[in-house]
Amino acid sequence: MSLSLLFGEVSLWDAISGTAPVFHGLWPAVMGTLALVCGAVALASPLGLATGIYLAEFAQGRLKELLTVFFDVLAGVPSVVVGLFGFSMSLLLHRAVSPRLGPCLLVAVFSLNVLVLPYVIRATQSALENVTPQVRLIALSLGADRVQNLAWVLIPHSLRGIASGLLLAIGRCAEDTAVILLTGVVVSAGVPRSVLDPFEALPFYIYYVSTQYASTEELDRGFAAAMILLGTSVTLFALAYAVRRAVGHRALYRA
């Protein structure tokens, strides 16, 4: 574990600023992994929260049952199937829209969004449905309408359960290999300049080195990449946990 493992022969500042490409280090894979996680969670969060709130508070009857079963089934779909879906979508875009479109960071982010979206939806739905009847009636008994009760009472009391779904989404995005394997990840792509570029990622690098290594030095780099991936995941989890505590305390104080 050293700076040369991350940046190769490029200086720290040149690698971070992007003035010099890194070809013999893991920095592009680290940045690609962060781009995947942040992009997929940013897409899944608003859609997952809105859908979970709708299922918990507004959907009724057979529609609610059908949607709940659908998202449960979607959560059980193997990641390689989601990867094939993303690969098929990239081929369709390449042929129907533009030759520039194909397997790239944008397709991988969208595919990971499909993979983790059911977890966010079901975590949000379960957290809201588990709020006790006494808490549900507090704001309503004081004259608040349904939307005000949802915004000021139900969601603040459900933040821990909702955040658990987001934490699970972060973990799935950071570790999944099958989806990105089919949607744009390559061995030596450098730091992606746009969402339409191929990219590198730590899970794929670990998979590639473990199956193609030619020396013990390359295998050591694979183990080092695994440690960096664990450290990256722990850092993301710690940031998400800190945000959850800060937002939770503020929301409960305002409620």
C-alpha cells in the first residue's frame, strides 16, 4: 500500500487535478467506483423515496399489492440479468440514436439504479408503515392535513429505516461486478471525462487480476485493490451514517 499503487509514476497533484493521466495506478478505478456509486444512488434516491411514500401512504387495494410484489420480484433478479438489460439498452441506443452511444458510464449508472431501486423503495415503504398509530395521529389531531403530517411527522420518524435502504444501495453499487462488466467497464480507460466514456472500477479490477494475474506482484495489487475498495465502502458508509444522524436529529427537533 503506497502512493505509487494509486498514482503510479504521476504526482499526487497531477493525478487529482487531471493534468496527467494515470496508467499504472488504481486512481482511475477509485474515481470510477465513486462515480458509479454517487450516480446510481443519486438516481435511485428521489425515485425510490417517492415510490415508497406512495406505496405506504397513498396506494390502496390490488394496485398496492401488485406493485409490492413487483418490486419484491425485481429485488430478487440476479445482477447479471440487470447487466444484460443494460447491455441490450446500450446496443439499442447505439443503433437507434447515435453511434457514439454504447456501453459507458451513463448506462452502467442507470443499470445499477435499476438494481438498487427496489431496496430503497421497500425500505422506505416498510419504515413508513411501521410508524405507530399514536404518532400518526399527533399532527392530524392538531389540524394538520395529510401532506403536512407526512412531511413533518411520518418522514422524520422513519428516517432511520429509509437511511438503511440507502446504505444498502451504496453497498450494492460499490461491490457489484456483473452489471458493470456488461455496461462499459474496461481495464485501462483512465478517469472518465464524461458520462458517455468507458470507465474503470475496483470490483472489475479485482475480478480481472484474480483471473488473469501472471505474477505474485499482480496478485498483490489485486489484494491491495480489495483493501482500497473496503476502505472506500467504509468511508461512504461513514459519510452516509453521519448525514443520517444529522438529518434525523434536525428533523425530529423540528417535528
